[in-house]
Amino acid sequence: MFAVLLGLSWYTAVSEAVNRPKQAKEHMKRAAELEEKEIYVDAAAEYEQALEYEPDNVETYIRMARAYLNSGNTNKFTAICAKTAETYQNNDEALNMLMEYYVENEYENEAVGYLEDFVEDYPDNENAKEWFIRFKGSYTELYCSFDKMGEIVNDSMAVMEEGLYGIVNEKGQKIVECEYKKACPFSEDGFALVQKEDGTYIYIDKDGQTRKVPDSEYQDLGMISSERAAACKDGKYGYLNEEMEAAGKFSWNELTGIKDGTGAARKDKKWVLVDKDGKVKGDRKYDGVITDESGFCSNQKRIFVKEKKEYHLINTKEKRIGKLSFDDAKAFPEEGYAAVCHDGKWGFVDAEGELVIDYTYENAESFGNGLAAVYTDGKWGYIDMDENLIIAPQFLAATRFSKSGTAAVKMEEDGEEEWRLIQLNTSL
């Protein structure tokens, strides 16, 4: 009896193994017939039954996902694509289908969120990496036309139109009309420096109202930060406080803005660090200091100083950070890596002074919103912090990306050079 039972069990197993593919094919055939009639819900059910007989058939999963998509059940579609892509790493079709769906429906943020986790879990999947880079680098040109566009600071940007300057927001919409000889972006406290046609300086708010008026004896003013603004009087520089009164002596040949209680000042040929009253903070003297486009040197409490012929990094207490020296550098941004130059090539260092991206590029700007403009083969493009080329080199000039994902770039079209504003389609 034992032998008979064993034989029957073997017979049943063999018979079932022979019949399973046949039964799966029957369900697949019925599903295809239903799809021809556009009865997608029932077609998807047939595919599910086919998978009961052949649970590892990738093609069935693909067809079932399409049937659910055609039926309007997008949740089922995305779930099946995701599970199939993760389970069958050697097959790219499910991931491609899911990403194409995201592209068609402009769901870039959803795609990036999914791909971030996918790449982290499956770092060797090259197809996922390529999709990730593609989504991160997708952008839209915003309608914005000016003769010149600057860096986006505090969600605002100085622009020039017909020789006069005004201010727009990070979307390119005008905040202040182009009617000034000079304009700076808004500072953190909401005031922007502008120079009127008669040469006088004032600070205005976002409604264009005059809010601070320095005495006419002060010239060459800077942005307000840490309740201070650099200014020049009778050829010497010092700081003004919020009431536009002198905060300390005006005794410097050159002066940066204040960040985190620290600025830098030059007397004759030497630079020193100073506090918000323009007083010397330490006992070190330097041959040069790197500042950003807004006139500040100490973002992230890191300062590039020059001694003899090389730059190195210090903190606001004058302690050297890292052991590296550089031929040139760009000031640290509010967040992210700073661009540095060695032997004619540019790379990037972190706030600890460590080289995190090798010296590769002909020129570079420090990071903004996780991307950095790099110059290669005569054009500017953008890389991310893992050195993936996110936007191919194609611009004549490029600024840092703002926190909202916009940047000003100069493009050439039909022989004409134009400044444009681009907006990333994803949130980085």
C-alpha cells in the first residue's frame, strides 16, 4: 500500500507539473481575448489566475500591470510594476513602464521618491540610476526675460532691463521695477539695497516702500545681515547698524558683510577677521579672503583665506580646517560643498576641508540645493553631490540653484545670447 500511495503521489505531482503550463496558457489566452474587447478588469483577473500556475513568469506580471492601467486602476498598476521591478532585477521592463507612466503624468516627485529608495536598496541597478539622474535633471523654462540676471538669494534676484536694475522673486515675477542704477537681492530681514538715479542709496521692502535711508555721506553700501551693513565714508569702510548709524570706526580699505558675527576687513595689503563693530577678532593677518556674490565670506562659519600664494580653510575662530591648500576657491554656500581649484582644475570640499569631489572641471561654482554648476568643454552644466551629471553642459553661464529649485542661466539661441530662468521639475 505504501508503494501504491507513493506511486500515486509521484503520478499526481508529475501530472500537475505537466498540466500547470497548459492551464497558465489557457488563462493567458482568455486574458488576451478579453483585452481585445477592452474588458480589462476581467483580463487582469485572468492574468492573476495564470500566475497561480506560473508565479515567476515576468511577462505575465507585465501584462497584468498594463491591464490594470487600462482599466483605470493606477494603484494596482504602480504596485505591480514596483514589486516586479524589485523582485526581478535582471528585467528592466517593469521599472521602465512605471517611469514612463510617471513621465506621462508629470509625477516627477513621486518618481524621484521611489527611485531614491530603489537605488538605496539596489545600488547595482544601472537602469534605476539612469532614471534617477534623468528625473533629477529635468527642468522647465519659466517665462522671464531680462538683459542680465544675478544669483538668487533669499528667494529674490537682481535683474537688469534696458540698463536699469530691479528685483524679481525666485519664479521671475517682478517685485521691484527696473528703475535703479543698482539693486541687490532682499536680505533675511526683508530689505533690499537699491541705488537711485541721483546716486543715493536706500533700503526698500517688498512693497517697494523706502524703509531705511543712510546719510548721503555713506557710499558703496552692502546687504544688511546680522543687523549690520558695510559702507564707505570718505574712502574708508565700516559698519552701519539697523538705524543706519555708524557701529564703530570707519578705518578699513575694504570690508565684507557680517555673517554669524564675523566679517573680514583689509587695511593696506593685509586682511583680518572682524566683529560686527569692525573690531579685529584675532591676531592673524592674511593676504586675501574669498567672498561670495553678496559680499560675505563666512557662510557655514568657514572662510577661505590666502597666505603667501595659497588659500586654505579656517573657521570663524581662525582655527585651520583640514590640511589642503588651494590655488583658488569659491566661498562656501549656505549649505553644501565649496568649489576649490588646484593645478588649474576645480573640485569640491566639505565643511571639514576634505576633498569630496576630485579636481576635474575647468571651472565650478559652489553647491546650491544639492547641485553645482560646472564648466567643461566650453559650456556650463550641473552635477549633484555624488558627481552624477544631472544637466548636461549647454549654458554660457549658470548660477546656483535656489532652495525652490530655480536658477538663472545664459543660453545661446539663433546666434543670440539670452538669460533665462529654469525650474527643476523635482524637489531635491
